[in-house]
Amino acid sequence: MKYNPLKMPKRTILGPGPSSANQRVLNAMSLPVVGYLDSAFFDLLDEIIPMLRHVFKTKQKVAIVSGAGSAGMEAGFVNLAQKGDKVVICSYGHFCERQIMMAERLGLDVIPLRSEWGKSMDPNILQAVLEKNKDVKLVSSIHAETSTGVLQPVDELAKISHKFGAFFMTDVVTSLSGSELYFDDWGIDYAYGGSQKCLAAPPGISPVCISDHALNYIRNRKILPSSWYFDLSLIIDYWYDKQPHHTAPVNMVYALREALSLVMEEGLENRWERHKNVSAGLRAGLLELGLDLPISPDDRLDQLTVIKIPDSIDDVDLRNQLIENYSIEVGRGLGEFQGKVIRIGLMGESCNPSNVFQLLNALEKILPRLGWEVSSGNSLNEASREFNKRSINSNL
């Protein structure tokens, strides 16, 4: 039997991830496969290291974990804690709860520290728990929680963790290259990201950064990490000393290199600013549509906007019309927000004014069909005014 070449629909991806990938990134993936111990591939790793260090704002060790962000998450728990160790997990969203489930499966003594969804966590809550549990080995949090669209004060959480002698790890899957992140200055011990969001490469690898202090602990553990595959000391030895480990996803590393090159060409700080400016235009248009943005301006992410759905509108119907009639993908609500919100992602390659106009135009057509009256063209005009205002200072 003969099969036709694979075809997939082209979407405007405006969900919580993945984002679209630049054609340069996709072209890089089609380059010839080389061995993971080939000197040409080692040269590529050496080229990627300083670029990864730049996006993490670090002088310490960086690498990738082969697997999605969840692989980077599991690597952190496996390496920085042992079975029975006390671990505090700051939970304020769906993916924080995933951290809790993962840590419990690994046999860690988890102290879940739950706070209100849709708001940033008060660091004093962590302070109080650590005062009562001075033997905590690890504190974990998520920097940019995409289920709620909230940016968390991980710099303060890290400082408090170190005050009590605990390691601090954080998920930067959504924030890496889209929000301000200073690994060294904030005193983070381990951070894991994802290739598929603001870095704008396809999903499948997790860029990570680890402090010298944490790496020294891993190398001197009396009991080796339970996972050989996720042993960060072995992964670091592969990246820096070229000691064989697992077979790296060669063509995905090509994609990461090209995605990082695009970040370097744009300028990391400029990319942070682009996410801020484009999201401001989106929000101006959404407010003109009469939609509610429930996350406080003090807490919300630039790359992920949460929209409260009017009670009269079914979120499934809205999302289906967007993808079926306009080929626009947006995210559904998760956990406590399920059925109540949709989530709009403007990340990496997807973060541009034309996508904002395309989405607002579609919403102006769909919402009246669902019983929510809007004035035609007004939301696009508001977004355009916001873009024009910001382009004076930001060169949007």
C-alpha cells in the first residue's frame, strides 16, 4: 500500500502553547541527521550553551532534557530530593497541581501550599510554612502559570527558601524569553523551560539551568537519583565534557539553535517588550468588546490573557467556531476555571499585531451569533490605537 505525504491544517495558534514556529526553525529541522557523538554536533552544543545562558541570565550550567517541560519538571524532583524528603510545592493553578502529583509518585513528602487561583502568591505564606518545617529540602513553584495567566514572585520565593536552607526550583516553561527572568540574581537553583512557547520552537525538549550549588549536591548524593535518564549530572557531563549519555534528539536541537538565534537577533529585552506591547493591544480590543479580564494588571502575564466568558455563552461553542470557521486555536479553562474562561496566548512567533487583529475580527463576527452584541470594527480600532501609542517608545 502506498501512502500520500502527510498534510496537516495550518492554524493560527493563539492558545497556551505550543506557539507557531518561524520557517527558519522548521527548515533547520530538515537538515541532515548526524550522530549525537559527532564532532559537528558537539560544536553545535558549544554554540547553544552561551545562547541558553543568555536567555536564563546565568553564568552557571545549562543543558536540555530530552522531553517536554514535564520531563524537565521530573528531572528537578528526581535530582534535588530523595524519597522521604520534605518538599514544599506552591500551588495556585493546574500545573502546580501536576507538580504535586509528580512529587507524590516519586515518594517525596509533599507539603502542598495552596493559594487562590488567579492571584499572585503572598511570599509570607511560604515563610510561615518553612518556619514550622525547618527540614524542607526543596521548594518548587511555577513562574508563569498558564492555567491562570498569573506571573508569580519567584525571586521572593527563592530568597525565603534559601533563608531556611532549601533548594528552590521553578517552572519557566511559559516565561522563558517572554518575561523577565534572572536565574543568578534571583538565586534560583534549578529552572526548567519548554521549547514550544516564547522560544517558538516545536515541543519536545526542555531547556534547563542548574546552579553550581545544586549540581554539587547531585554529584555528592549518597543515593544516586532514581532515574538514570534524568540524572542531571550525567546530562551536564554530556553537554560540557561530551561524555556519552542518551541519544539526543538531534533535529530538535537544530530547531532550538535556530530559535535561540532569532531571540539573539531580536534582543532578549526587546522580546520581553514585544510580548508586553502586543498583549496590551489585545486587551484594549477585548475590553472594547465588553469582555471581562479577571486577572489583576499587577499579576497578569503578558503572553497569556485570561478572558471570562459571559454566562450566556458556551465556551466550547465559542472555541469550536473559532477553529472551524477561522482556523484560530485558543485555550480552554482548566481546573477551577474550566468552562468559565478562554485563554489567549501570544507567544514567540505568534506574538504579533496581525494575529491580534485576526482574532478580534473573528470575535466580532462570532459573539453576536452567540447573543453578545458588539459594534463592528471598534475592537480593532482600539487595538490599533494602543499599538500606535506604544510604537512611539517601543518600536513595535
